[in-house]
Amino acid sequence: MTIEDTIKILELLREFYPKGFEGKTTQDVLKSATLWHSFLKDHNPKILFPVIHSLIATSKWQPTIAEINEAYANAVAPVLKTSVDDEWGKVMEIVQKGMYAQRENPQMFDVLKEETREICRTIGWWELCTTQHPDTLRKFFYERYGRIQEKAKVSAITEKYTIRIDSEIALIEEGYT
């Protein structure tokens, strides 16, 4: 994405959220564009512009860079494509085959995502295979899987920007905002 694309985004936001730009001159907006560009420069404008339009159509207030990045990340790639129901179903298939089948054929675990295997190790395969309370275990599994999904979502959004924080701070300190 180019700086010109970033300026177009700010102009678009200025048009729909004028209160957020009250008292700012065109020169001020251009200075802001440099900072905004540092956070958005890796985005594909063909994807980002529809994301911005969607945010404008659904938000009463001007979206922040964080909200734009989150919406962009969701548009580019869903964090975990496998649903919790699919993963729980795979676990139940393995449980139905029994403990001895699992020992005889450890490759049956290959169908599970690493996150799912970790949750199952936490619960314990013996407990999964012998429980009298599968609903309790399913609830625990769903809660843990939900936490993993949320953590992965946050990581996907922030991972790409963590490295650049020091350089952005340096730009601000040098007065290039």
C-alpha cells in the first residue's frame, strides 16, 4: 500500500467522521498520514478499502487503527478455520475407538490439531474414554478451545506490528508524526 492510499483512507474517514478531524488542517492530516501509513503499509489496498467501507457502514464512530487491523486480519484469513464442533467430533471418534486402539495406532491422533491434542492431554485420554460426564468434559473443551481461538486472533493481529513498534516510537520522537 502506498502513502497515497493511506491519504485516500484518511480523506474517506474525514468525509464520514468530520468531528474526528475538527480543527485539523490538510497539513495536519498529511502528517497523520505518515503515521497511519506506518501501520497500514503492509496491507493490500484491494482488500483494505472494502474493509474500511464495511467499517464505515457499521460503525457510529471513526475506526481506530487497531479496529482496522482486526477487521483486515479477519478479512484476509480466519484465525482457526476448524470449528470447535469439528475438533470435538474428531476427539469423540478417537474416544469411540478406545484406549487400546489408540496405543496400537498412534497415527490416529494426526487428524487432530496441535491445540486440540494439548487440550486432550490436559483433560487426559483416560478421562475422555472412561468419563461418566461427557457434557462436563465437552464444556471444558469448548472453553479451552475458545480461549485458544481468542489468543490466536490477538496474536495474528499484533504479531506483525510488534517488531515495528520501536521504529514507530523513534519516528514519533523525531517529530515525524
